[in-house]
Amino acid sequence: VVGYAIPAVNCVSSSGINACLEAAKRNDAPIIIQFSSGGSQFYAGKGLDNTDFKAAIAGAVSGAFHVRTLAEQYGVPVILHTDHCAKKLLPWIDGLILASERYYESHGEPLFSSHMIDLSEEPLEENLDICKDYLERMSKIGLLLEMELGITGGEEDGVDNSDVPLEDLYSKPEEINQVYDELSPISDMYTIAAAFGNVHGVYSPGNVKLEPKILSKAQAYISEKLGDEAPEDKKPVSFVFHGGSGSDVSDIQESIGYGVIKMNIDTDTQWSYWEGIKGFEAKYHDYLQTQIGNPDGADKPNKKYYDPRELMRAAEISTVERLEQSFADLKCQNILGCGESSPAQNVLGPRRGGLPV
């Protein structure tokens, strides 16, 4: 029993990735960096044609190499993951698995660590049949499969489940057991994103009713069926918590006790990134209206204020601070044994002197 879960952060830029790596180093913790199909396409550049998901494939691969290049310098372990992949997006995942297979031939490990296939809107039998095919292929090179059972409500990355029937937001122990029975003979390299009232986005208190005990009931149900073959901790399934943004810390930590090892966070880090930019603009507003002229003088240049690095750094700092809260909520601070992170040295900003953002 690990007793903690790892935050999984959706990234759409190298700046966002760097904020995640910095936060992981500061908190002496592992992190999961993940890309959605839309985020991958954005990473490649919205001006690039995405026919046959070519841009989304290239963007995710590029992001993966960025992470691999810098994670070693930050000294933190990173799980490289891709987020929701509905049936129509499977060609995107096919391209990424192919990239991992090629990488495996040269390096003995896959380029990515894991992929999510979200067929929760399909019939359960079809969901399982497709997942079994992918798990068989992926497990050969050490790729983990995350599958979704039940539907995560709300809206994210162009997928709107805000009007789904309430019962679809809660998985049944029998369904989770069926997944366990059908996937386990192939490989144990899978996790289940079971639904227990999860919703993408942030909503007013009382609008989201999480039921983490659904996970506990499923663990007990499967363990009873396994009998003497059940693991000692009676947690045969590793679960994923979707829609973690805005969730109450008590629900988060209760779910960890029931076998959650990964929690997705996107909406809150989107806000933290924007909040950093918003605060920077408010602080230096009068220096950001023209290229020349500010409260210090009509002929004073403003280049060091509107340099993109300044507002991006403000966004990164805000995001690092928000992620510190996530690491604490998930009980995964100071678990690597790397010691306290010392401040970076020889850091240069615009014109060799950055602003105090």
C-alpha cells in the first residue's frame, strides 16, 4: 500500500511542463504529465494541419521528448501519460503507441508510460473488447493502459457530459469486477477510472456529490470473489480519480484509502496559470499599454515588462504554488528522499535582469 496518489496535470505548452517539473522538484515528489488530443495539437501549433491526427501525434511526441530531456535535469521521476481518448480518437493513440514501439527498439522502454482509452460512452462489452486488444499490444513494451468505466460529468477539451443521466456517474462493483476478470489474465498493467460522481471543471459547493465508498465496495466485492487469492491489503484494483479540480480534500484522501493512485487536475491549473498572468498585468498595467512611456517617464521603454517571458514566468510561479497544494492533498510530498530543493542559480531574465513577478 503506497498511501499516496500522484497528481496528473494536463499540459499544453513547454512552459506548463516546466512548471510541473519545478513543482515536483520543490515538493520532492513524482508527477504525471499528460496530454489530451486537443492539447497535443496545440503543442504542435494550431497552424499545423491535423488531418489523420498528424499534428496531435507530433505534438504529443514533441512534448514527451521535452519532458524526457528536462526531467533528468530536474531530478524527478515523471510518468508520461495521455488523457481521454474516445473511440473516434483511437488513430491518435495508435500513432503514439507506434512511436513508443519504435523508441522501445532502441532504448528498451516505451516513449510514453501510459495511455488512457475512454470508451465509457460505448457498450461495456465493446469497451472491454477494445481495451483487451490494446492492453495485449501495450503490455508487450511496458505501456500501462488506463480505461474508463462510467462517465465523468461536466465538460473538458471539447467533450461535454454535463447532461448525462445521474446513474451513469456512478460505477457498479459488478462492472468493476468484470473489468478485473477480463483484463487481469492479459496483464496487470492497467488502471480503472471508475465513476463515483466525478465531474470535470469546478462548480459551486453542493453541485457535485462524490461517493468514494463506491471504490471501497468494489475492492471488497472483488476480494471476496478472489478468496485466498486476494491481495493482503484487499485492494486488487488501482483506481484513477478524474475531475480532481475543486474536490474536497476529505474526498480526495478518502479515495486514496480505497486504492486511488492517480488524480487528474486540469481546471485548477488552467486557472492558476491564468491567475499568474492576471496578477502580473494588474501589477504592471501602466507599463503594458505602449512600447514607450510609463509612470516613470514619457520616454521610458517598456520592453522588459511586455517580454513574454515575464508574464509566462508569473504564470509558472502561480501554477507551482497551486500544485504544492495538490501534492499535499494527495499525501505525496517528500517521498523521493532527494532533500530540500535549493534555489536556482545564475538565472537570467530579459536584458539580464527579470522583474520581481
